[in-house]
Amino acid sequence: MATTVNAANASSRPHHTLWGDAWVRLRRNKLAMAGGIFIIILALAAIFAPLITPYGFARQDLTAILQNPSSKHWLGTDGLGRDVFARLLYGARTSLAVGIFTQVIVLGIGLPIGAIAGYAGGRVDNVLMRFVDVMYSFPDILLIILIKAILGGGIYQLFFAIGLVAWVDIARLVRGQMMSVKSRDFVAAARAMGGMGPYITERHLLPNSLGPIIVSVTFNVPRAIFTEAALSFIGIGVRPPTPSWGSMISDGYAVIFASWYQVFFPALAIALLMIAFTFLGDGLRDALDPKLRH
Amino acid sequence: MTRFVIRRVLWMLLVLLVVSFITFTLMHLVPGGPWSREKALAPAVVAALNARYGLDKPFFVQYANFLLGILHGNLGISYTYQDRSVTQILMQGFPKTAILGTTAFVFAMIVGISLGMAAALRQNTWIDYVCVMFSTIFASVPGFVLGILLMIVFSVVLHWFPTGGWGSPSQIVMPAIALAALPAAFIARITRASTLETMRQDYVRTARSKGLLERVVLIRHILRNSLIPVVTVAGPQFAALVTGSVIVETIFSIPGIGRLFVQAVFARDYGLIMGTVLFYSFVISVANLVVDILYGVIDPRIRYD
Amino acid sequence: MAPLLEVRNLKTYFYTQDGVVKAVDGVSYDVNRGETIALVGESGCGKTVSALSILRLVAEPAGKIVSGEMLFDGIDLLKLSKDDMRKMRGAKISIIFQEPLTSLNPVLTIGRQISEGLEFHKNMSVQEGMEEATRLLKMVGIPHPERRVYDFPHQFSGGMRQRAMIAIAIACQPQLIIADEPTTVVDVTIQAQLLELIRNITKELNTSLILITHNLGIVARYAQRVFVMYAGNIVEHGKALDVYHSPCHPYTAGLLGSVPRLDEPRKARLQPIEGQPPDLIALPAGCSFQARCAYSVPQCLKEKPVLTEIAPNHYAACWVSQKGLREWQKQ
Amino acid sequence: MKRKTVVFSMLAIIIAAILVLAPACSSGTTTAAVPQILRVNLGSEPAQIDPNQASWAQEKSVVSQVFVGLLGFNQDLTLRADVATVIPTVANKGISADGLTITFKLRNNVTWSDGQKVTANDFVYSIKREFDPTLACAYASFYYDIVGGEAYNSATNATDAQLATLKDAVGVSAPDDTTLVVKLNNPQPTMLQCMALWPVYPVRADIIAKYGNNWTDPPNYIGDGPYLLTEWVHQDHLTFKPNPNYWGTKPKLAEIDFKEITDANAALAAYQNNELDIVGVPSGTEKTFLNDKTYDDQRNLFNDLTTFAFQFNVTKAPFDNVLVRQALSCAIDRDSYISNVVGGIGKPALSWIPPGMPGYNATIGSQYAFNVTKAKQLLAQAGYSDVSKLPQITFSYSNTAANTVRAQFLQGQMKDNLGINIILDPEESKTFTTNVNSGKFMWAYFGWGADYPDPDDWLPSLFGTGAGNNHTLYSNPAFDALSATALKEQDNTKRLADWDQAQKMVMDDAPIVTIFYRERFNLVKTTVKGLKTTGMDGGIIGDTFFNEVSISK
């Protein structure tokens, strides 16, 4: 009866949970996994930076300023003779933190508001959307600058300022998704079968809206890192000497006519991180897309 | 429909009011005032200035006066450029910022949608990879870096474009590109995602079952549906482009209000801050409204009520 | 005279990351002019895929028609160029999908979606198309067609949407219509109406119909012949009533057991078929139904049964029934 | 395939657009050196170009093209008579024996750009206007020694009548069109230098009355200087053309363009793309441009009268302890900063008053030469042999790119040389200045540039007890007494001796750690001839002598 047993087991395969199933298919997506692994490795490298590089991120060697890459300093040194590679590693800490924590704040605020507005519709939607409108009507950078100017320097203020401004887009996106998904019939069916709001939201609406949300989040992580760069550029980024890729780029920008390395390496780092998040995001989207499940 | 628009416009005014109040409050919470200088002004001078700008009055009186001013279409006098009115300054700067933002928006849309569609329709082919790479790389370079790179390549090396300033079309190209890069990439990604999504829809299969030409299926059935999410982000993107040209304007020395308003915050130019914020808020709200209308136009499921 | 459509040994596979899904694995059937046949089976047994294969609309690149012949009016559809095939779709062969909402483009008016086929195949202008669409809507029984033609799908009820789908299908008076579970998502009363509608229209236009369903009750009523599919194969086929009254395959019997019999005193309760359909990637060596079969004999494990004529014009692929022991008919 | 073509045609359009525009714009790059046009970068938009209200840098650069005052500065910063016939002295009766009355004799051939004569009344009007409380002119306090000036300027909420009387009471008068009499409360030896500054350049009462705030827009902007402001595109550029009615030697240039490029790199690119004739070298890239052979004949370096320092808040522990202040001052390797970080631009500073100024004395502050062991000894004396016992030190600065480097340099020095960890607090400039002006800091960045070349602009207003710019809250009665006498001292040698002693007092008490004297590093196109730089130059170098500049092939 062996075959029978196999058949029975095998035929029970498609009955995973949404997430379990997604994980199975994510694992099969090589690019996505590559992206994820890169991010993890980067995170580890950031955490264990002291074990990887002998240089501290603030250690100056005024006799070796703006040096090109060499065996001593793999990626050269900056305007105060600090090892760029070391600063990149330590900078990854800040930049990843900025990228991820701001998104946590963004999702924390944007997802529920968007979901509620989109699902409930009617008056609730109206009220929430007016609130969103107000937030939304602020020019981002100005609001960030104002908040930052009030709160003063420091990385937490940075998360707060960026996150507090960036959640609106997600909220709108989620709402839009909710509204279009809601009108599809399987949700109607679920409703007909007497599914409760939260249940429907969790089981049908969210999974079906996840694609675009994830795309936008994976895009916003590097974007937050950019915002940080822009803020560093206008001089209100993280507090030196703590490096962040953004601040390294803007520091590098100041001396771009002396040494383009100063901009190139952090920019490259951001690009790689961005690509990693892109692949991971696409992978997640496909993995989580209900229409792709058999 | 008209009722919807009217109601939305009224809402908009309310929103602007709230925005103005929040900004006004934040602004006064920010440490440091317009008169603090490295070489301190004499107390008499500061007193005179406060008197001239009504800063000696209580907070709410100041706000009330500000609102009254607006009713008379008067945003007050700049604190930095003390012989020019805020309205004057905005009117001189805005057209430039608007043109720049719009050009960048058009770039971003054309490039973004083209790349996105191409990538989706040729999923997992070299076209797809090229498009993804292109958009990723462009999105991975901060505006100011891209700006100076363009400048070095196209001005210093190739002598194609002037490094900055305003006036001739040639002076818009580089800033517009620098400004459009990130949104273009973003739109490309959204388009790709939603096109892939749409291509899997049953109605596309139905369309094919009617034996329609691929082109017809693509344009009538796929494109239009896959643009819905794009439109949702288009509005924010447009607003972001018009209001987000701060750095690009700085690098390409464009006499727009983008450059002005960060300076305004740093200079604590209360008049200019309020002016720019309200101005920008207005632009954003309008873009927002337009998008909601468009959204309804391309997606009949959305009802205005 | 030759049948309108003759499908011979059709094989349509899906190449997924898990392996090759043999959705349709050597299916043969034929449809005569003006005839209505039924493809019956549980969901996922390959009936829809075999239908899509006829239109060559199997989702590529994953899905592929690996082999077989599909002679339509003597022409092998599989040999047609992409262009000629497209000219077939809608004009000669059309399909009614099962989910009317998702199968209709949400952003186009019903009328437009009906007329676009006409514009392409009958080179009508948009107005002519819309007028024709109105007529068709009237024909499929939509009240106030002249107004409704400008409605969007979301403004239609489930039943009306399906009527619209029908209108789309019959727009160019095709010779063959494939109705893929046209009634699964609407409620019983409307089911009846729709099926009547389809039958009348096919009669009227003398169109052949392939009715895809899992409901043998319907089959008995509307189809002349029936083909029962299981795990990508046809396991039984014959005259609708023969199959209905004396199923020669335990699976068919199971299906019957799981539908209310209108012609018999209601049994205490319906018995659904136990277990799951097999994994189409790893099909068992012998009879694919064996695992769920109450009557299986050792041979079922070893050899794959082939279609053999059990009764006149009544074929089944089952060792048991070939041996003539068919307890299931003795109920 | 159809779709592909659609896609790529769209891309093609863009590329086409670029290519089409390309030739159109290469016009910006044609090297037309023969036309006498000087293109310089003003940086940010000037706030007010009304001479009375204008302040340092940008504004000054604009004003000094369009206006000429009674007196001016030569390149060596000695005074020069411009509208005045001679520099008033006690000898030529220009200054009364008691030093309380200064009488200027005016040339009678001085005209405004619209042809009218410049009379003493124009100066009377201008000086009184400088004190007008409703205008709140930044530099008014420079002239408080003029009789009635302070009173009028401080009458913030007075009635019009009161203002009128106060205005009349101001001690400036014009007995005739070519005589200007200025009465002082007390002798002020540097008043003449103040009279050479733009805030008291003549302005036209009738024009201001006619155009109000818009009088500074061309063509209303009537001046008596070599150039006219013909165009001002806000935030973009200003254009100057020679003043046809200029009474002095006619300028050689046919046009001066002031561009408003705020980004240093962009300006440099503009220079390299031949859109600018003069550009500042971005800080941090000095070494590169010093070593790059292609710039050998384009470099322009000169000291301007600016000293950069780190100021202590002497009321906050541990900086209330002079030993600690001296110790930290000894622990900073200024030479290394100059030679390594900024590629040798600027001079290491131990004293306060910079070279090129009367009163500069290299020996002052020599005790702070880099010496770690000495620094440690001083700390030990102060009771901090174990630096971990020091309170947490925070260093504040306004967050410019250059300052960020300097601050981190300091942080590094403290860490490496003394093992002290200091926290950096970058602040947005207004926040920074507010905090510093209100004593809300421990240790802060500090720069001072000369308003006019005299020590009395460098000491009492900064280190006098309770003085307006005394942020260190330093207070030393001996110093106060000494500067009080020095301010009124008529005998110049004695005066300078007093200031020298005063400076020594301050530096010994070390309320500030001087770091370096600024040196300005610009690139100048070889086609620019006759550029004269001075320590008093504003936003643009050489702006004081643009009327002597010419362009060659």
C-alpha cells in the first residue's frame, strides 16, 4: 500500500497555511533568498564590525587623509584619515536601523489606519482620510526638518521624524488595495458565509493587498536611508562621529572633487542594499500572492 | 461628481487651516528666532524688529493676524528679505519650481511606466532584468550625488549643458533627470508589479478568448487596469516632485521656492515658512484631489459619495 | 458525417517548481454538430484545462499542450498559426467562464466587452457593435438592455453577469461553445434559468456545446453524451442517461452519490466520495482512483485500466466493472 | 515586437530631447574672454542691499559696487578719502582737539548715477536713517558714539513726535553742501574707520520716499559708485553695468555678473565649465587643488581678518577652572590640523587678533603651543590627573560641512591626546547662535571677522563684562578697566599698547582656544587682470576693487 500512502501525503501538500506555503515558495526563489541572505550577512557584519575590522569608526589618522584604497585601508580613508571600510560597517548599523525602524513606525501607523479606512469605508473612512489628508498635505522634508529642529539631534529623533511623515503613503496604498480587493467576489463570498470583519481582513484582504504593500515597503527602506542622506546633506542627520551611509555620502559629496571614493563606496553600499531589498520584496510578493498558490 | 468636488474643496480649505495652525505652532516651538545672529544685534534693534513683525504680541493674536492677512491675500513680509513680501517671493519662485517638478514628473511617468510594462511583459527575460537593474541603480543614488555626477559629465566634460541657473530649456534637463530618477524607478516597480498582477486576471483570459489582437488585449484590458495603482501613487509622486526639489534646486542653483523654504526654516523666516508650507500644502491637496477624480475615472468601481 | 470537434489523445502538462502536473493526460472525445456533451468531474480533474486547451489558452509558459490532435471541422487547431488560432477564438469557438465577475473587465462597460469581439471578427463599428450588444443582452434576457449595455460589471448581479458572459460567447455565432461550470457561483433557481437559456440558444443557433460541470444531475438534463474525467483521464463515457442510470465506474457512482437524484426517492443522506483526488505530479502506477475506491481489486494497484466498452456505446476504464462485478449499481 | 517598440520609442523621445537641446546649450561654454564681463559667485541671495540695513558678506559685496562713502580702505587697509577731500585729522582741523567733533570736507564733483550732485545732506540723511528704530539697522550700534544716536535708535515705541525730536537731536549736520559735521559723545579713535563702512554710505532721501521698500530694485537703486545694478533676478543673479555718471576713474569692466550658486561643488563645476571667473575652493579639497598642476596659475590665496576658535563657557565646570582651559588649549595640535586636514590653508593661531590687523602679536598665547605633557600637568594641577573625573564635556557647533570636520578633529584630539571623550552637538545655526548667545553651552565653535581693522572691534565687545558678544561670560575687571581707557585713547601707539596688553590678559585666562587664522583660497581665471584682494572683502573676493579689474584674452 506504500504508493497509496505517498499519494495520500502528497495530495495533502496544498493545504498549508498561507504563511507556511509562502515560506516554502520563497525558499525556492533564488534571487529573493540571495537578497535576504545579503541583508542578514550585512546585519551580522554590522553587529560584529569590531571583530571584522581593526579600525574604530572614529579613529583618526591625520597623517593619512583622503587616501585611495590600499591593502592597509581597503576602501581608503576619509577627510580625517578614518578607515572608510570600518565606517561603512559601523554605518550599516545606523542605516539599517534608520531604514527598518522608520518602516516599523510607518507600518505601525499606516497599515491599521489604511486597513480600517479601506475596510470600514463610509464615515470611518472619511474621518481617517481627512486626518491622512492633513498629514499628507505637509511637504515632507519641511515637516521632517521642523520636527527635527524641535527634537534636536540624535538617531531616535530621526526615526521619529521620518516615520511620522512617511506613513501616509502606505495608509493610502493599503486603503486603495482594500477597496479594490474588497469588491472581488471571494471576499463577498467570505462575507456571505458570515465571516467577521477582522477575520475577513486577516484572511482575505491583507493577504491579497500584501503584494503592493511589500513592494512599497521594500522600496521605502532604502528610501528612508535616502531621506537620512538628504538630511545629512542639509546638516541635520545623525550625530557625528557616528557614521551612517547617508552621512558618509554627504561628507563624501563635500570633497567629491578631491576623492570620488568618498561618495562611491557608501553609494554602492546603498545600491546593493537596495537591490537586495528589491529582490527580497519581489520574492515575498510572489510568495504571498494567493493567485499563485495551487 | 460636482458635489463630490465641491465637498472636497471645502475639506481642502479646512485641511489647509489645520495645516497652517500646526505649522505655526511647530514653527514657534523651534528654538531660536529670526533675529539671533552670530554677531548679536543690539537689544534696541531686536525690540524694533519684534515690534515691526508683531512678534511682541501673544501667540494666538499673532496667528489671528496671520489669518486676517491671508483673507486679504497678504502673507506678510519676509523676515530675511525685509523689503520683499512673501507673496512676491513665492510668485517669483513658484513657476520655476512648478515647471521643474512637472518636467521631472513627465520624465518619471514616461520612463517609469515604459520600463515597468516592458519588464512585466517580458518577465524573466533580459529586458526584465535590464529594466529592474536600471531602475534600481538610478534609485540607489541620492539626488545630490546624481546631480553633481550629471554636472561633471554633461557640463564639465561634455559641455552639453550649463551647470545650473534658469532660463533656457537646456537648464532644466539635468535637474529634471536628477529629480525624476527615484520616482521613475518607483513607478517602474509599481507598474511592473501591477501589470504582472493584471496579466493573471481572468478577464484578460476572457479577452483572449474573444480572439482579440494581443495589442488590443494589452492596451484595452491590461494597461488600463494595471495603471490604477500607478495613478494612486502618481498624485503623491507629483506633489513630492513639486515640493521635493529642495536639494536639486540647491545644487543646480534654480531660483525656485524649494531652495527658499529650507533656508526659511533655518533662518526662522516665519513669514516665508508659513507662505511656502501653505503654498505647498495647497499644491499637494489639489494633486490629491485630481488623483481621486482620475482614480474614479479609470476605475468605475469607485463611487464618489 | 464527421464530428465538429475531435480531440485525440490530448496531453496538457504544467511545468511547476514541484514537477510536471499532468492536468490532462491523454484525453480523447468528440462533439457532433449541434450536440451538447458534458465533461464531468471533481474540481482539479482537468476538465477546465482540457477545455482551455481547445482554445489554446492554457497559461504559458508553465502550461503546455504536449501532444494530441484537436480536429475542428477537419482542421487541427494545434497546427494553426497563432494568428489563425486567434481568428478561431470567439468567432468559431467561444467559452463561458465560471467566475463571471473576475472574468469581466471591471473598467469596461458590458456593451463594450460584448462588442469588441464583433468589431474584430465582424469588422463592425463601435456603434454597430453596441447595437448588436444591446440585441444580444435582450436575447439573453437582460431587462432594459439599451440602458444596461452601458453598465459596468459591478453594477450587474451574479446571474446577469453570467448572462452577459453568455452574450459575449454567442456574439459571433460560434459553432462551438464551451461552458465551464457556468452555474457554480449562482444560486439554484438562477442555475436552472441560465442552463435553459444556454440550451435554447444552442438549439436556436444549432451550436455545439461542451458543458463542463461536476453535477451529473445537470448533465442528465442537458447533455446527450457525457465524459467523466478523473485525474486527467476520461474514466467513463457514454449516453448521458446510460451513465446516469447505470454508471460503470465507481467514481461516477460516487459522483452520483454526492448529488441529489431528482428521479429517485431521496435517500437518507448523500455520501460524498472519501479522500482526496491524487497528486497529479506523482500519479500511482495503477488506477488513479484506487486509493479512494471501495471496490478495488489487487490488479487496480498494478495496472492502469483502459477505456473498454462495457455496454453498447458505454465505455469505462475500470478493472472491476470489466470483471462485471458492479455492486455499486445494485443499490 | 509591437510592445517593445512602444516602450523604446518612449525612451528614444527622451534621448532625442537631450540630444536636440545639447547643441543649443553649448553656447554657455563658448570662451568669450574679450568682452569685459566678470562672472563671480555671490552665493546666497543678499537679504537687504539698502546700505543702511545691509550687513556683512553678500550685502556688502553688492553695496560696495554701487556706492562710495566719505572714506574707504586701501588694499593695505589704511584709510582713503573718497567722497571726502581728505581724511580728517587733528592736524588738518578735521578733528577737534577734544576729539568730539569730526568735520568732513566733501568733493564738489561727486554725482549720483542719475546725474544729481551728492551733498553733505545726503550723508546727514543716511546717518540719521541708520539710527531709525523702525528700520532696525544691524550696524547702528557701531555709531552709538555719535551724539543722540543710541537714544534715537533705542526709541522703539515712541510717538512720531518724540521720534522727530530724537532724530533732530542726532549730532550730524551739514552747514553747507560740502561740509559734514559729526559730533561725538566721547572721542572714538576708530570712528573714522566706521565712517568708511557701508552703513553710512550716502542714500537718496527723495528716491526712498518715492519708492519705499522697492527703492533697492533696479533702476530705482541710485548710487554714487562705479557701477549700476541693472538687473536683479531674485535667487538667480545680479547684473552690474558701469555708472555713466560716475565721478571717479571709470571702471574697465563692461559688466559684472553676480551668480547665486549656493552649493560649493556646483560653483566649482560652473568655474570648470567656464561660467565663473572666480570660485572658492570647497573646504576639504584644498590639498587637491594645491597639488593639481592645471591650477598652478589660477590659485589666489590671502589672509582675511578672521580667527576661528573654540570658546568655553567659563561659568560651567570644569571650564570655570582656568587650568583646565589652558590644558585643553595645549592639547590641540593646530599645526597638524592646518597641514593635514585643510592642506596647509590658513595659519595655526595661538593669539586672538589675526595677522594683517594692527595689534597682531605672534608672541601672545605662545604658551599654548601643542604640548601634551604640559597639558596633562595642567590638568593634574587642576585636580584632574584622572580625566575620567571630568564632567561630561559637550561641544556645540553649527552644522556646516566644514564645522563638522573641525568638531570631529577636536574630538579626536581630546581622545587621542588626553583620553577625554567629548560629545559633539551639531546644532542648526539659529539654534546654535541662540544657545550660545544665552550661555546654553559648555564649549562651542567660534569665529570672528573684522568689521574694520582695529583691535577695539576684537576685544571689549567680546570679552568685556556683559558685552553684547561676550558668550564665554568671561569677566575680568582689570581687562574692563584697560579697554575702557583704550577705547578713548587718542594717542595711537599708546592705544595699541593698551590693546596688546588687553589681548594678553584674555589669552592668559584662555576663555577661548584659538585654532587658526582664516586664509581664503580661490581659483581665478588667468584672463582676470588687476584683481585686488583685501582682508575686508565680503562674500566675493576682491569686491572692493572691481573697478580696477579687466578681462584679457
